[in-house]
Amino acid sequence: MNTSTSARSMRPLFEGHEWTFDLLKKAYDAIEEVGVGEMGLNLSPNTIEVITAEQMLDAYASIGMPRMYRHWSFGKHFARDEAQYRKGGRALAFELVINSDPCINYIMEENSMTMQTLVLAHAAMGHNHFFKNNYLFREWTRPDAILDYLDFAKSYVARCEEQHGAEAVEFVLDAAHALMAQGVSRHPGSKTARSFERERERELERRVYEEQSFNDLWRTVPKGARGSDPETRGAPPAPIVTADADDAIGLPEENILYFLEKHAPKLDSWQRELLRIVRMLANYFYPQRQTKLMNEGCATWCHYRIMNRLYEKGALTEGSMLEFLHSHSSVVTQPSWNDRRFSGINPYALGFAMMRDIERMTLDPSDEDRAWFPEIAGSGDVMGVLKSVWADYRDDSFVMQFLSPKVIRDFRLFEVRDKAEKPVVDVRSIHNEQGYRNIRRALANHYAVSAQDPDLQIVEADLTGSRRLQIVHRVRHGVLLDKLGCERVLLHVARLWGYRVKLVEIDGVSGKTLREHDSLPIP
């Protein structure tokens, strides 16, 4: 760092630990001058809100969203997190950032002024830029509409509770939340590209149509006249399908929530709307699952660059810089495999290391770097390369493209195969050229969400006869579903479908049936 007297031309922004709103404004302006003015970050407008520990716990419980409908699971999570926090079993995040427009940044009132400066550089600059520019977030999310949609969802759920009872609404939301991971269409199209505003408009259109087409004479028709089958009596008439039923309803279908929303025989329109709300939220959060490493790596690299630059300019005292370095070092620490703190690869540590490595290769490459990364080695354009990376990659493709032999050596990574049928662990890849490529491929697969989530698809649905629904799980590497968990989730599918559901697990290569599950009787 350049710490000469001439370089340190600014007066310190603050000198003590206490923060005020005036100091926060001064710090944000100085951070923005570096982040936008010098680094060229492309940001959405920022909103900064100072919250208490209890409010942070509340934000945790409601999946980080500022406005959310009511559900008992949020209260359960709040009680659990609060108990752990009060007992010292967990710490709270210094900040929480919402992918909205304007971008909402929650910062803790317990933070020192140095930490407030750090988290603003981390969240208001790094995360904000990543949310706005990464292709997954541009393709899957509408930051300018999410808050209005959450307002709509909250009021709609409350209205349903008034009209149909909290228990009936909870019944649907419980099942929808259990299936939330299977409420995403991995290839965005007609199911995911529709905006939140259009979803609200469609719900209003459906409500107006129902009011206009309502005829009070239907109230006088005996319920038994709708059908003789006691299981279908009182249910809406079954959809009419063509001879090729599977094509007519779009089977196979990986988005289970979408299929149930459109085709479940017994669901009323308000229940379908609740499924749509949960499905829209699942789609909204899907990019975050695919970019955890990159998102945190981008934000950590940005706050490191900005804080060092502020110190070079004299805006931070040496005491503040030492406090920052202590916190930063704790964040990017990677515990060893035999450390009690070890819980896998720290995304902050690996993401920051890879961003720093790209910076190093861009400015001062080795011969190894030139051989492995000829496109960026020695280019000299650090921000140009990094902004391109942040915009065009997700975690698995980022690791596959930019994990260098140096970072592999620094993290002491190697590949092992541990198969149940073998008595020993097989060390497959070590630190040689082919080993580096194998390790990079294996780690990229570890971050591929599509490779980690079970491959479940609805393959058969009888809408006119037995109403049988069949789901297939294509098993990868012999890993079957947990039997108890599978039965519980299958019960939620059956509750929404209205009839018994069968799940068949087949080998993804040979097609051989490995195990079958039938839903329990519907309560």
C-alpha cells in the first residue's frame, strides 16, 4: 500500500468507535467515490437501514425479505435463532442485503463505525454490483418489482386466511414450502420469465372473471350431483385431455409446483395462487444458490480494495485499519479439515482467493499462468477482467474456468473417491497437470446446483381415470433419496394432488428400478 504523506491527503472520516448518521453519510460518500468513481462499479440506488439484533433475527426467519406473508415456520426459525444467539451459540451477520431496486442494505446498530464502513463497502458496493450485472440475476429476477410483489403476496395470504381460515391456508403453504426446491424450472422460459407485475395482473383478472361469471343458481345444485365417486364429489370437474395426454399437459415436468398449480384436480383458484406465490419466490432465489461463491468473492474483494484505498487516501486511521484487517482475516480464514470449525470450503475464502488470483495473473503473471490463462495473463486490465467474470459466470463455470494451479496448491486441494463397496479411500488426483484439471472439474461439479439437486420429474398423470400421479427420480452415482424424508414430502404432493402418488427411483444410466415409494393415505 502507498502510505506516503502525499498520498494520504484526506482527513480521517472518523476516529472513534461510535457511529452517527452523519458519519454514515460521509463514509458512504467516500466509499462511493472509490467504488463508482475509481473502480467503475455499476450500482442500483442504495437504501441503508440500521436495525437491531432482534430485527436481524426476524429478517433471518423470513428468508431475508423485508416484507413477507405470515407462516408458522418463520416464527419457529426466529425462536431457534434467537435462543442460539442469546446463548452465544451463533453470531449475527454484520449486514444483510436485499436484491431489490433500490438495493436495501441492513446494517447492525451494534457495529462500530469501522465495521459500518466495511459492510457498506461489502454490501452496498460489492453485492449491489453483482446483483445488478450478473446474467443469472438479470435473467431470473426483477429487482424493481419484488417489493411490490411481496406486498401483494402478504395481503393475498392475509385475505385468504380471512375468507378460508388460517388452517386451510397453512395446509397449502406447508405443502408448497416442502416442495419449494422442486418449484424451479431450470431453463427459464414461459414459467419463469413472466414479471411480477404480470403475475399480479393475472390474479386480478382471474378474480374479476370469477365475479362476473358467478351465478347464484349453482348454490342450489346438490353437491352429490357433481359426481358419484365419493373421492371426487364436490371437486371441480376433471380437465379434458386429448388422446395424447402426456403431450397435452407437458409431461415429463421437472417443476412439480408448477404442474400441481396447473393440473391438480381438487385445488381451488386461491390455492393455486398460493402455489404460484411460493413458486415465484423459489425462482427468485434460485440464482443466489448458484452464485454463493462468486457473490461473496466479489463483495469481499470489493470491500478489501475499497478499504485499502480509503486508508491510502488518509480517510481511515491506523486503528481503524487494524480493526478492519482483523475482521477481514477472520472472514476469509479457511479452517483445516481436522479443525473443529471446519464445515467445508469457506465461500468467502475461496471466492476472495480466486478474485485476488485473477488480479495477480492480470498484473504479474507467471509462465504457468500464461500457459493456463492466455486470455487474461498480463492484460493489465484488472477491473475489466473481473467485471466480465462477475457478469458472465456462475459458481461451477467460474471454478471450471478460473481455478488456477496456484490456488489449488494454496488450499491444498486433492480429489478422493470414497465408495461404500470399497474398503479404502481412493486418492484420484494430486498436484500435477492432469491432477489440477481433475480437481478443478470435481470442484466445479460440487458447485453445480443441477448436479446436487435430485433429478425428479413427473412422468405420468391420469386426469380422467384413476387420477394416478407418478414421479421418477433418476439416481446419480447410486445415491438414493432418504426414505423417511421422501415419504413426508410425497405426502405433501399427495395432499395437493388430492390422490395417491407414487415415486419410482431408477438408475440414471441403466434405467433399472431401484426402489419405489407410495404416498401414505391422505388425512
